[in-house]
Amino acid sequence: MDKITARAENFAQWYQDIVQQAGLAEHSDVRGCMVIKPYGYAIWEKMQQQLDRMFKETGHENAYFPLFIPKSFLSREAAHVEGFAKECAVVTHYRLKNDPSGQGVVVDPEARLEEELIVRPTSETIIWNTYKSWIKSWRDLPLLINQWANVVRWEMRTRLFLRTAEFLWQEGHTAHATRDEAIEEAEKMLDVYARFAEEWMAMPVIRGFKTAHERFAGAEETYCIEALMQDGKALQAGTSHFLGQNFAKAFDVRFAAKDGSLQYVWATSWGVSTRLMGALVLTHSDDNGLVLPPRLAPLQVVLVPIYRSEEEQAATCARVQEIADTLNQAGIRAKADVRDTQKPGWKFSEYEMRGVPLRLAIGPRDLEQGTVEIARRDTREKWVQPLEKALEQIPAILESIQAQLLLSARQRLETNIRPADTWEDFVALLDTRGGFVAAHWDGTTETELRIKELSKATIRCIPLHNPSENGKCVLTGRPSKQRVLFARAY
Amino acid sequence: MDKITARAENFAQWYQDIVQQAGLAEHSDVRGCMVIKPYGYAIWEKMQQQLDRMFKETGHENAYFPLFIPKSFLSREAAHVEGFAKECAVVTHYRLKNDPSGQGVVVDPEARLEEELIVRPTSETIIWNTYKSWIKSWRDLPLLINQWANVVRWEMRTRLFLRTAEFLWQEGHTAHATRDEAIEEAEKMLDVYARFAEEWMAMPVIRGFKTAHERFAGAEETYCIEALMQDGKALQAGTSHFLGQNFAKAFDVRFAAKDGSLQYVWATSWGVSTRLMGALVLTHSDDNGLVLPPRLAPLQVVLVPIYRSEEEQAATCARVQEIADTLNQAGIRAKADVRDTQKPGWKFSEYEMRGVPLRLAIGPRDLEQGTVEIARRDTREKWVQPLEKALEQIPAILESIQAQLLLSARQRLETNIRPADTWEDFVALLDTRGGFVAAHWDGTTETELRIKELSKATIRCIPLHNPSENGKCVLTGRPSKQRVLFARAY
């Protein structure tokens, strides 16, 4: 196994080392596209399952819409096309043919599409084109639909999970009779995301909304959850958009209201993606590898037998297998690694690298004395205790790990939100401490862009329920009524 | 609700009516691509969950590989590119720009890809290109991976679920140290598919292998399961391929064997798709709508309250809701439809159309007498019985429906395999009875193609464990050692 670069030495390299060495993902030979490896995909599946459960509990159904979007659809909503046109994969032909020169295949020029198709960067347009025939009356509303899908945005600089040309995500697309109901939906789904981040990923987030400049292309309001990574950079972990009637108007989706009038439908859309995998790594892992919150760990407890003789091997392997079975029956994801092709030390490093929350080791002396050695991945504590007692306590230990990870991350988040009232303080905080800087801003996009240019910090969000406070913009000195959160971000 | 065309009148239209009116899927405005609607997707999710469970039980893990395949990858395996080149969606550009004439957007000619990318029609090439770096030693084998994904094959004539340009599927891709182990894997996964078809879809299948002409492009052997639809046409429901060392050679994937020698890896791939949704409809449904086997039904029991007065409404709604809760707690997927915007008669038709296996209706008299009216979707039987007894029996009734659907389909399959020894009989059977015709064939592709041209029947499969029998080819009279199964097919 290769060594992981220390965070203090090179944080970006540390991240890449973990993603690769823990078997989460790797770059493919297709520019910007990643391969999600089995262990990484197993974690993503756990995320999917829980999110899907939360979507269904809040009344949503899944459906599936086409991968391709006719070019003309994308153009219907002006801000939307402006936002996505520069990063589109475009299908222009539908056939290959043998190269006349006899070498391989070439695109058949006669198989040119009349209208180019865009590989979906997001599905508002194709979905609202479909909703046109689904929504006729107030009885058809609300329409609460989610889609699990792959999307493509042609990114020039990519990083595994954090920014890739193709990524996996879910996109909710809902339709409502009233403005208020749509806003309520957008806020409800933001809350679902925040609860998922905190309760499952053990990743505390700030709930807020984006400035006009940072809004989703086509939205009237973009809500977001923002998290803080270990290197002090912010990461946008999920967004929920109130789309107003923009897409309903672009695709002429109207419904007969109870009073008989014909009205445009109100919309939301919301999504999280495999980017959350990157956020998970950047929140909890350490210089020894991945650290996983137990609720998302594909494997929660690994058991390793320690032996010298064949007799000891038989006895310890039988015992760890028996314990693994007992744990599995109790609903804990446990595995006994009884391979004799690898030494215990190798296995210890391997499962440490993979972030398995608890490791149990059993040797001949443990068999005699009825004990077990337990090692916690998050704190790296180790202790020996009676096996029976250990088995009883494992569910509680897993819960404690989950809680402790959230607590640590929350402390880091809370101590890394600092006010700045002068431009010097603002820049100094960003340069020396990182984290979020709460500062006054004059509310103009011009200033927002100028601050970004000068400091590389963007406005991550205007927190929900943000307190009013009179102040002066940190850059221009113009009057401001509230602080907003700036940070350098992923 | 529109009426469904009767099967006897127009079978193809009947199919389309059911798919659309039961809310399974519809054509999108993107040529050849369908929208899978929430109810259809809910059934597909049930299929996915069970298949995924079976894959994991047989030791497979999920992963995810890129949507795009560089054109040159496709060309590496000669038979493979030959099989897929004519139906490829080709990405040639990665950016749009504003139309200089001021109208919408156009493809930016300066954003042309150096090498075109193909939207995956299947993933052998991109996966084997990745396996090259994953497989070094016998210790890395077997590699047992599955992917849930969308794929695109540019079909000119499409039918919802049965043949669409984009479809959803799973594709297993495994790597093995020996030929025997790979063949065993291909056969094991064929068995998984057959068990899934029979135990979950209640759809009996014939297990066999394809002729050389019908093999997957790049396979040495293609195993398949073939089912029989109600109109006497066959449907290929799943395939499992033994790929030999073809892809290992094309992508230079070799491993150090235990004896130290460097050997090419042996491969399989196997897949089923949303086509199974079409097969499900065509196997069980009737002139009143969809019929679903209980194991795949998103909703197994629907409860409808019958009332006139407000008082009756309150009482019957409370009772059906209470029963639905009881059933849900017992692990049965039940729902009380207490909407007062629709009449009971409308609800009855709606759930009949959607193939809900059991309907329970409760009116004021049932409240008084402690009874319930039960209606079975498959047999359309109705009876009244004491509620308590009914609740006790519902699990058994659902199992009986599942078993009865399989039995009926099996009887239809078995009575529709008929031998033919002369060309006249062969054609007459296809024209008058449909189904499978077991006939001798001289083993040449030439004869196979000629028979197809003359009769529109193809060789569906050579059944596994096919008995030897000396005979003469039904077309050419040349000697043959076994009968093979012909049919007209979807």
C-alpha cells in the first residue's frame, strides 16, 4: 500500500490519495469522467437509499426522463441556456461507418441529426416539456417527482467527485398551484438535505440562500446548504431552487384553477450529487485514510483473527465468523476477514484506510479469556474487554462515533465563522484562518465580483433567518443591513 | 378514462393502451426516447431491488463507469464494433454559443472534440480498458462487478419498453482466471435471470443459447432466456455472454497466474433491461388493463370506502385507513384511497387498470356486519367475507395470485411448443398458432437467414440440455442432430 500524503504537507494530494487508495474512484481515460469503484459506489448507494427514503416520506415519486435534450428546448428559458450552453456535450450524428481508408470507424456524415441533442446538464427543460401534457387542472397538482440520473457538464478542470464532466445525482422537479406552496416545497427539501447532511454524513451545514449572481440559471431563488471542509474551504453540498413561473411560461404549462381561471404553474427543482462523496472525505478523514460515519459505512465492523498455528487459525477464524454472523443478525454490517493470504497488520492498515468504524481482533489469548480487542477508527483508541460486553455495546459505540464525528465537525464549523469589518481583516482572515468570514456587503453584483477578483472569496450564502444589523460594506463602505458569509470554496 | 383496445382486435394497440393508460411510460419529444412515468418506474424499482439482491447474494458489487466511450475503444474488438457502429449516438462537440444571427444557440464549431465520443450502447470496451489497471495477479480474480446504467442504441422503429433508443439496464462484467470459471459464471447468471423471471415476474422462460449468428457482438457463447407472450410471439428477456478472451486481448488484460505465467483473463457480461417491463405487460395483462404479480406490485392491496352520507364517509374512511395501517405493519403494501373527488366506480376501474392485485371495499353494511368485499384482479372474482378472516388470509391470497399467474403462463408456454417436420407444417404452425416451433435445422447461418426471410421466424435458442435426435433440416432436408426453437419474436 502506498503512503497517504499528510494533510499539512499537501491537502489536495491528501484528498486524491484517499479517494484512490481507499478504492472510492479514479480518473477514466475519458476526459473528465470518473470511474466510481465498488467501495465508493457502496457508500453512494447508502446515501441514495436514505435520500430516497426521505424523498418518499415527503410524498415524492421517482420517474425517468430522456438523457437527451433537443437544442431548441434548452434555448426556451433565456437565463437557463446562458448558464449551461458553454459546457454542453452535443450529439450531432447517430451512426458510424467503416473508414473508407480501411482503418477503424468514422462518423457517417450522412447520419447527421436534423436537430442536435444535448446530453442533459440538468433536466428542467425536458421535464417541463413533458409536464405540459400531465398538468391540466388543479387536481393534477402538486406534482412531486424525483429522478436519479447521470448528467454531463463539460468541465475543463476536474477533481474526483468534486467536479467531473459526468456525475450522478438526483434532481427533484415539482409543480404547484401557488407561489407559496412552491416556496414551501423548496424550503422543505433544503431541510431534507440539511438533515441528511447532519444526521447521516455527520456534516453540519449552514442553510441559506444564494445572491442573485450565484443563483441557478432560471431560478428566482436558490437555497443552499454550505459545509466547511478541514482545509477551511467551503463546499456547496446541495441546492433547492424556487423557479417561479419561468419554466411554466417557457413551456406553456397552465392549469385550470378551482375558480376556473387558467394559470401558469409554479415550480421548484433541487439536487444533490456524487459531490457529497467528496464532501464526506474532506470532512472526516485523516492522515491514515478515510473516516466514515457508521450510518453510511458499507462495513461497520470488521473482525480480524490473529493466529500462528493452524490450530489457532481454525479456532480464531471460527470465532470471528460466529461473531460476524451474530452482529449481522442484529442488523450491524459486519464481516470477518479470514483470508490467509494477508497478515493481520496488512488487514489493520487496509480497513483503517477504508474507514471501517470499528475493528475487532481476536487471538488465542482472547479465546482463552473470552476477550476481544476493539479499535475505533475515528479516535484510534484501542482497548481489550470481555467479548460478551463488547457485543452488547457495539451498537452504542457506533452511535457514539456517529455523534462524535458530527460534534467535532460542528465545533470546527462554529469556530470558523468569524466577523470582519475592514478589508484588511477580511483578507487576513481568509489568508491565515480560512473558514467563513461574516462581513457586510453593499448588495451589488459588481461589488461581489470585485471581492471575488481581489480575494478569491465568494458569497457562499445569506443565512436563513439572518439577523439585521446596520453596517458598511467591507469593500466599498456603502451601507448594508446584514452580514453575509464569504469563503474560498470548492 | 379511455377504453383499452381489445387484444383480439389489435394486440399492438392493446399493449400501447395499457402502457399509457396504466401510467407506465410514454413517448417523449426526443426521437426514440421514452419517459418512464412514476407508476412504471415504481415497478422497475421493485425489479431492480430484487435483481440487485440476487447479484449481491452471488458475490457481485456495483460500480459505475463513464457514459462516453472514445470511438477508438469501440474499434478494438472487431465483431463488437461491427455489431454496434450502425446505431451509435455520437458526441462531436462540447459547447454551444449564441447564434450570430441572434436566434437561439448553435454548436460552436471551435469546440470540436479531437476524438468523437460514443454514448455507451454497452460498456465492455470502457470497462475492459479500466480492468487493465485493476487486474495484475490471480489474487485480483475473480472480479465480479455490476453496473446500473442508461444506454443508447439508435433504433429507427421504437416501441415503449420493448425497443427504445435509450433504455435503463444493468450490465454485469466479470473477469476470471479460467475458461471454466467464466462459463460457470455466465451460466450462474442465466440461472439468476431465469429464477427472477419465474419467481418474481411469474413469467416462465426457456433457457438456452443463441446460434452463432444471433450471438452478442464479441461473445463466444450467448446464453439467453426466452419467454412467450400472449400473442404467441417470443421475447428475449435476458442474455448472459461468455466472452472468452476477446476483450482481454483487445485491451491487453493479463494476469500473473499462480504458476508465474502471464495469461489473458476470461470474461463474461450479462444484462437485463427495462424491456422486462414490456414482457411483464405482455405476459399477464388483459382487456381490462394491467395485471401485476404481487411481488412486483408497488401497491398490493387498495382499500376503497363506499358511502353516501357524511357520517358514513367518516366511518368507512376511518375503517379503511385503519385496515391499510394494519396491512402495512404486516409488510403488505396497502393504501386506502379516501379521496372524495372520485366515485368508487371510478376508483375500481382505475386500480383495475393499474393491476393492483387485491381490492377491498367497505360500505356501511360491512361496518355493521364486520365484513369486507374482496376483488381479485387476476381472476376478477369477488366475494364478501368476515373482515377478520380476510385480513388473516390476505398474505395467502397474494401468494396464490403469484402462483396462479406463473401456472397459467407456464401452461401457455408448454402448450405452445410444437414440433414441425416439414416446411409446410412449420409455416402453418407459425401462421395459425404462433408460439415456439421445435424443428430440425442444418446448423448453417445461410439456412437460418433463409428461414427468417421466408417465414419471419428466427431461432430463439438451442435449449440447454437439448436431447439429441437425428432428423432432417426443415428447410434444406440436410441432416441434423437436434431440434432448435423457432418463433416470430419481439
